[in-house]
Amino acid sequence: MFDPVIAPSGTLLGLLQRGRGDGTLHALTAPRAEALAALNQCVLSDPRHDWQVENRSLYYARLYLDLSGELDAIEAHLFDAEDILDSDESRTGLALAVLGHLASYGRRDALDLLRRYAAEGSNWAWALDELALRDDDAGLRALAVPVLARFPADAQGEAELAVAVRDAFEPRPWRLWAEDPREAIATRVRAAQETGCFDRWQRQMRPSGPRPGWSVRAVFEWAQQGLERGAALHVPAARCLSAVAGPEDRAEIVQAAKDGSDGARCTALRYLADGNDSDALDLIDNAVATGTAVVVEAAVDAFERMRGVAAVDRARGWAQRPDALGAAAGRMLACRGTARDSDLVLGALREAVRTEGPDAPTLWTLTDGAGRLGIACAAPVLRHVYRETASSHLRGRAARALAATDPSFATGFAVECLWDCEETTRELAARHAETGDARVVERLRRLAADPAEEDEVQTAVRSRIGPDAPAV
């Protein structure tokens, strides 16, 4: 899947792609055809950089309801010939999840589309999972024949069926089919269930990796072998060292951290940092200066995990370094620094936005740190991150930091956050949005009555409009 192209944040499409609350508010006042066109583009071309963790489906489903949007574009997308050529679930997953929410709101056309796609589409397992949460028993039983027909009645087909049953996210359809009155269906599904259980047992009985009695050198060799295969094993290898290494092995481990193979060096650095060894910080500094890219990354990660006072003190000296260790030092101070470190954290935040833009991974930690330390001067930068980032998770973190640093948050961004795509951001808004705005009161009441809303959001809403809450 290619990285999505995100429109400017000042456009309707850009707002909807980001999942911002202002996207919904602007769509409801825009010409309906324009709003639906932008909405369809988002649903059919997933705008998320990380589609597995960022939320958009409920956000888009609610907008379809508000606009009384037709589902013709989604239907054409699902049943396009490309569905046969491109079976990657990221192509259709968002559309199917939107249909699932619409079905839960009572849209019969969405339910029918899900049923049809589960019977005919490439990403049928996702559609089946959506139906498992929303469809009745009769609807699910009707899908048994077309779903099982996907698996030939030979050894390979039965093996693939067992994997599908074993890996199903929602087991309800398979349990229904295992009890189906049609003996051919029930027998086949039960056999697949038994095979899946046996596969799990076999995997548990075939552990791989270090064994009791391994030496320090054997652990280092295992880590290096993994690196040569393209698998970074230094983290589990460091845990293994904790089990097999004794005080007499320290010299060997320190030497490996200085000039061992990449696998051994990464493992030793991680082990020494986790143990707050007295030489760990100097070894990390040396690794960043002399190591390969793999070693540098492992050294920086090991440093950021350190918890001691010495590590924080060293971070204060490293924070202005123009390298990966300097960036890590800024993040450490954001997590563990005190008020005296506010200027360093603010400097790191500004530098990250200036050099890497509003989607830099380092901003997650720095944004949290600005809020934790209550750095009021960070508010303008945090507002920029909030507006421009394509990550709804980072935007939520920026909103949380603004709540702690920006006096205007309650009457500004908090209002639009009530319509945000992330439930944690809506929860934050429910606790902070100024109820003098009539839109806030109406939105809180709607969220309280929405059965699809998350429990945490509704708890926050009840704290504002419940019988024991202050009058709104």
C-alpha cells in the first residue's frame, strides 16, 4: 500500500482525511454533493498512514448518516474487478468497517452489502467479522455455503479452512456453522476447529531460540544469526543474557558492547542499559559515534529505556546534539525531566517540527512532554502540530498537551474535538469543552445517546450533563 496523499489542512478533503472534528462541521455546511464526494474519496482511498491503529470508520459512518449518503460508490469499489487483482485487506478494510457501523445504526443497505461481499469478495473474512457483530443468526447461517465453497474439499483446502477458522477475529459465525443442522457443513467446520486447536498445541511444543544452559557467547551468536537473516533479535537476546550471565561475564559483555559483531553489540548495549550498568552511558555514546546504523538505533533505544538519575543528567548534556542521541535526549527529558528542563524540551519540539515536519515520530513523546511539564510557550507549536499532522493519534496527543498549556483550548480546539475520529480525543473534549457554546451542549447530548459511542466517552459526557453534573 502506497503512502496516502493528504490534501492541505485548510480544505474539506484535508480535514476529512485527518479525521478532524472540523471536517464534519465543514461538511455539514458545504454543498451536499461536494461533501459526499470528499467523504467517498476518504473511504475508498484510505488516508491513514497506519490503518491498523488509527480510527476513521465510525467518524465516516456518522457523516454518511448526517448527509443521508448513498452507498453506490462503496458498492462499486468493493465489487470492482480490482478486488480480484488486489486482495490486500487495506484496499477494502475501511469501507467494510464503515458499512459495519452503518449496519449497527440500522442501515439495511449497508447490511446487505456486507452479506454480499462476504459471499463474493476477496476480503470476505473482514466482512464476516463485521457481520458477526451485527447480523442475526439466520443471516450468518445463510453465508455458510458460499464461504465454505471458497475452500476445495481436498487436503490443501481443508488446511486453508483450518487456518481461516483458527485466525478468525470473531468466532461467532464458525460456532454457528459447527452446530448447523446440515451435517456436511457442521462436520467440515468442526474438523477445521479441531485442526486449528492441534496447530496451536504443536506450535507451543516447538519453541525456538535459546535454551537453558546457553553461554553468553551462544546468546551473542544467536543474535548475530538473526540479524544476518534480517530479524533483529537483540531485545529477546538481552533478556536471555539476564538469565544466563553472571558477574564473571560482565567483562565479556562490556567488550562486546565496544567492538563485537552488530548482533552482539546491540544485545550487550541493551543488557547493560537495562541493568543501569555504570559504563552503559559511555558505551552508548561510543556506539553512536562508531557503530553501524543498526547499532546506533539499538544504542539510542537502549538509552531511552534507562530510568536512573545519571541518564537524565547525561540527557541534559546531550539534548542539543545534532544527532540521533541528541533527539533521544530531548525525548528522555520530555518523559523524565523536571521544570528546569522545559527550555530543552521546547527547543527539541521546535527543532523537530522545523526539520522533520508535523508528522515526525519524535513528536509523539515531545508533545506529551510539553503537556506534562506545562510549557505554556509551546502552545503555538502544539497548535501547528494539531492542525497539520496527518496522524489522528498525534493530533490527540497535541490536544491533550494544549489542554494543559493553552487557556483558550476549552473554547477553541476542544469544541471541534467533540467530533474527532479518535475516541480518546472525544473523551478529552467532553471533559474540557466550554458549554457556553450551544453546539457543545447538543453534541454532548447526542454522544450520550449514541449506542456506538465508547464507554469512556459516555462516562466523560455524563460527568458534564448527568444528574450530579453542573448545569449546562
